[in-house]
Amino acid sequence: MAVDQRNMKVQKLVEMGERVHLLVRLNQLGDSELVALSAQVSELDKVINAGLGKKAPVRESGLCPSCNASFEGSFCSGCGQNIDAFFSKPIIVCASCQCVMEADDIFCGVCGSKKGE
């Protein structure tokens, strides 16, 4: 019973930390210690995503931007992604973690950074 409550407490602290990180990124919290911690989290996001190989897709790499399988021609044989359609749109990369964002995204789906910051 006490273990379950401790686990719940840890989960709530994680949720609270994620919310604080978002509020700092939105400039809604200005506490210098929280800003410093948030910056450290963002730097860790960059390292984690670099380690996972997350970076802006390049057509010439021959790797599908959706599933990372090799492709030839206009469609990925792994997932069916229309390669021509994908690369015909501008590719927007998060300034914080370098992951690809959709054109209509306001925040990065990986690190929560606001587009353009």
C-alpha cells in the first residue's frame, strides 16, 4: 500500500515538473532556479534526441522520414509514405531539440518548445 502511494507521489511530481517546464518555456514563470532547471531539461532533450538519431530528414539520405526504412522512388516500401509529398513542403525543425515539427504546430511534440524560440 505505501509503495503504491509513493509511486503515485512520484508520478504527480513528474507531472508537476512537466507542467512547470512548459510554463517556464512559455515565459509564464520567471523564478531563476526554475529557469535554470528548465534549460538543463532542454539540453538533456537535445542530447537524448541526438542519441536517438532524431534530426531533420534529408531526401538524399534515402531514408523514409516516417519509418526510417530505405526508399527508392516516390513511395516508401516500409510504410507507404509519399516521399515526394513530404519533401515538397518546407521542413520545420525545432530550435531546441532539432526534431521535425508540422507546419501548424505551435509547440514541439518532443520537447515542448514554442516554435521559433
